[in-house]
Amino acid sequence: MTKTSIHTAELGRLYEEQGYYEKAGEHFGAVLANDPDNPLLREAVERVSARTNGADGMAGLTGLVERWVSLLFLKRRAALLRHGKRSDG
């Protein structure tokens, strides 16, 4: 059984909206290969390419910030529980 892949600009846009710039670039690039004179596709490839190049460092930083925020909430919740207060009110 061979693995097939369907590349469309619509899927590229969905991936881009969700922050999956590398996947979006794959879709936009494949569609652009079939329609090389399309300025909107060329712009989309350039846009996600710029995001992909800078996303590696940002992805790590985003993960660290998310972890830090969750730890802050857990610390606050633990402090409220120690003092007999509810954390959801």
C-alpha cells in the first residue's frame, strides 16, 4: 500500500491558522509547484517560511512560558488550599 498525500491551499491555510507553519509550507509549496504564477500562493509560502525560520526558538520559549504559568497557578491553588479557601471562587 502506498502512502498518498493531498496538498491543498485550504489545508495550508488551516495549518497556518493553527500555528503549524512547517505543514502549511508543505501544502502551499506543493500547490505552488502546480501553479507557479500564483502570487497569493507565493506570498503564503514566503509568509509561513518566515514564521518557520523564527519558530524554532519561539516554540521552546512558548513551552517554557506555558509551563511557568501553569506552575504559578498550581502554587496559588496550593496556597489557597493550605489556608482553607476555595481556588475556584
